[in-house]
Amino acid sequence: MKLTFLGANHEVTGSCTLLETGGLHFLIDCGMEQGKDVYENQPLPIAPGEIDGVLLTHAHIDHSGHLPLLAKQGYRGRIYATRPTCRLCDIMLRDSAHIQESEAEWKNRKNARAGLPPVEPDYTIEDAETAVSLFVGVDYGRKVELAPGVEARFTDVGHLLGSASIELWVTEGDKTTKLVFSGDIGNLNQPILKDPTYLTEADYVVMESTYGDRSHPPRPDYIRELVEILQRTFDRGGNVVIPSFAVGRTQELLYFIREIKEKNLVTGHGNFPVYIDSPLAIEATRIFRDTDESCFDAETQALLDAGVALTAANGAYMVTYQTRSNFVTMSGACCTIGLVLAMCFCAKSKQYRSLGRLGLVPTLFNVNEPVLFGFPIVLNFGMIVPVFLVPIAAALLTYFSCYIGFVQPFAAIEVPWTTPPIISGFILGGWRGALLQIVIIAVSFVGYYPFFRKQDTEAYKAEQE
């Protein structure tokens, strides 16, 4: 028997371990590295077609994200996982493939401008669908024979819906060895899911140790803190935007908000609506709602038996592509918006850094890379023209418009700074004020765009080299 650690060594994410015994080969997890790659995952020492089976601890991409790549490279064996994990991977691997394709498309547009060769995505949605077709659902607590002399059992560890530690019994000759792969183990007293089931016997344990050298502090009062934020924001007429991981954290937030609404802990704002703006989070929430009750803790099962929805069903709305344009223009207090762009403020991955390019001004979606007209701003000597001369030109244009009487000076009315410029212009000077703002925006674009496009192309080309 031999264990080879191919990923998550010296770092977090990218879990992947190869077990070899009696001429058989099994993978335990096949994850994608996320964030900065301090230590690259090792390549498989065998052809994917030689693998006899894959066992998956849970659906998070850092444990499952390279399964489509494995399928792309020719693997056609079984992927064993709990039934909820199979359902979550069905949506999460497709979503990951979509990101891979979008990232490759974005890079190829940049490469074309920089004169660099095109790139291929690591895998496609078709590869993800192939991987999903290989999944075999298993029940918690029931032994499964993977091959003669190799048995496995999945045990609930409360990290994510369907998450498990995997016990493996490997028999070689007259000796049986028990291995345990912990997977990610959940904390105690978390909403919805059961507490981890502890295993007490093993010959060898392969342990995930993200928090191996730390102790968790006392559990915060999440509901009290959330109520304070909602109450204070709604009282001021604002909305609450909550960045949240689409699978797991979003459902926990909805669970808390359901309790807040049921107990009327936020006063004076009625049944405030809740909007979930993420296709992946919407699908994951439906999977949570449809999962067998035995996967949930006693409190959640009691709620379900009483006919209470797991999440904030009363006043909760799923924002689809068709409704997003209306959604983003909604205003007024009493609106809690579940904007599930995970890690959007930290901008730790290329996918999330690219979100910043959607903005027309420096944006909170990417605090490390402010953008203007879709291009990152880097202040240097070459930026003197767009940064200083364009605003001066806009100011002179405004002065000239007032001087010739096209618009009146804007001194008598105060407009909130958050008001879009064209609307501000209309409020201050009617259609002429709005037209002036349109002209200023056009002048700004003509001044800014060539500089930023050139700078962005040169920076991207240097990065690739």
C-alpha cells in the first residue's frame, strides 16, 4: 500500500491523494487550487484511465474542482460521494466550467490585443457534464465495496451539506489496514447541519488542518449582530448588501433571516424583502430545501416537521437574469439584498479581480485595482493627461456653457452625490443640463479610453511574459 499526496501539501486548497494497493489506484478528492499557488499540485503519476475509482469528501471546489479535468483527460470510472454531494457537484462543477470558459475568453481578447497566442480553458461545461455522469451516490454509515479487498464508508462531519470523512479498509494478504481521510470537518452548533460525527479508530489518519494550530473563539451571537446591522441600516433608509459564498453560507444567512423575520426582531419595517442574486446560490438553496431531512440537525428537522421553511421563504425572491435589470434599480429601505459574490472585497482570485472591470469608477468590487471605463488605474507620469487635463477640459466646457447662456449656473440646488450625473444635470438645468452631462461624459471617455486601453494591454502583456 502506498499513499502519494498530490495536492494541499504545505498549503490549503487543491486536496488530492492517490492510494495504491494490490495494483489498484484510487483518488481521494481531486480539488482545484484557489488563490495564490504557493506550491503547485503534483501531476498524476499514472494515466487517468488507470484510476480504478475516485472518492469525494464534499462538493467544495478545492476538493472537487479538477474532476472535470480528470474526465477530460480520459477518466471514465466511478466517482463515489454522498447523495447531497452528487447534487451539489452537478451545479458547482458546471459553474466552475463556465468560469473557466469565461476566463479563457477574456484572456484571449487580451492576448489578441497584445499579440499573444490564444489559451484553452482547463475544461469546459461538456467536460463537467461528463464528470457529473460518473457520480455514484452512497448513504452515510453504509460500507461500499470498491474492489476486492477495498471497502469504504462515509461519515457525516457537518462541514457542508453532504460532507464526509471517508473510512477505508484495505486488505493485503491476511492484514487489513484502516485509513481515515478526514475531509473538512465542521464546527459545533452550526445551523441546519448536524455536528460532526467523531471516529475513534484508525491505523492512519490523513487530516485536513486549515485551523490545526488555532482554537476557535466563543461562537458569536450571529442573529443579534445581524439584527443590529439591519435595524440601523433600515432606519436610515438604506439597503443591506451581503457578500456570501453561494453554497453553505448563503443558506445559513437565509436561515438566520427567517428567524429574525418570524420573531419580528427588526421593528418598524414590516416583512422586508430578501433578494438572492446568484444563479448558483439559488440552485444550491433549492437543493438544501429538497434534501432528505436525515441530513439536518434535530432543530432543523423539528422545523421541517412543523411545516416551517428552512430559509426566508416569506418575502424571499430569487433574482433571475430576466429580473436583474429591475432588481438593480429598486430603491427604498426594508430591502435586504443577498448579493452572493464570494470574496468580492478581497479580490483573491482572477475571476473576482475581473469583476472590477465592470465599473466605470473605482469600485468596491476590487479595492486593489480601481478601474475607470473598464480599465485599471495605475498612476504614473503618463497619466498626467487623462487624470488632470480631462477634468480641466470638462470644467472649461461647463463654464463656457454657462457663459453663452446655454445653461444657468448650478448654485441654488443641492443634489445627493450618489445621483447619476445625467439625472443630476436634468435636476439642475433641465434637458440642457442633462445634455451637458452627456457631452462631458463623452469628452471624458475620449480622453481616458486610449490611455487606459494602452496601459492595460501593456500591463497584461508584461504579466503574461
